[in-house]
Amino acid sequence: MNPPTDLLASGPYTLAVANRGKTRTFVRRGVADLYSLLNDEPGFLDGAAVADKVVGKAAAALMILGGVRCLHTRVISRPALELLGKYPLEVEYDVLTDHISNRSGDGWCPLEIRCRTLSSPQECYKTIQEFILHNAN
């Protein structure tokens, strides 16, 4: 199964996940949809093919924890690629960058900063969870 990359161009989608004959698209920014899938429907990520517009280390950690099998992304950060390289996950990308930028483009993505020195997906998950819970309101 190949990542559903064509879906990213067909609408306002940021993420597309294909698994077990079903394909779903998502529109939230950042890691919100991956985080929700991992917590609410972890079986859908297990063995999935994922197309994502931008993958930083936090997104990479969530995909590893979810058991994603293959990924295609337009942009990936070096920290994400290094983490993914430690796991049996096929990765294709268009652009490799030193880090993911924040939404205003004037600095690092907040989760990229928080996860950059962490060595395991589990450590990243705790940081992601704290960030999401703190910024939920």
C-alpha cells in the first residue's frame, strides 16, 4: 500500500491515512490529528500508509508509536528523519530541512523545539501531551 499523497492536493487536507481498505483525510494543523488518532483510534494507525504535508520530530514520534508502516511527506526535518531512521518505517520526502518553522515563519515550531533533544518517541509523547493539554483552552 502506498501513502495517499494525491489526496493532499485534492483539498484542504494536511494529513491522509490509509489502512485496512479505508482512507481518511484530516485538516487540523500541527500534530492534532495524529495525536487524536493515536489516543482515540490507535488501531487505524497500526500498519497504515500516511501522507502528511509537514513532519517534524513530534509527528514522527506519534507515527512510530502508532505503528505507521510507510510515510510520504512534502517536508521533513532532520530530527524527524533521524528518529524515523531508527524504526522499520519506510519514509519518502520531497524536502529535507534543518527544522520545522512555526506558523508565522519567524522561528522554530514549538513542538520541534520541545522534542529536539529527546531521544525516544515515548519522551516526545509526554512532551506533546503536556503541550496539547496546556494549549487546549
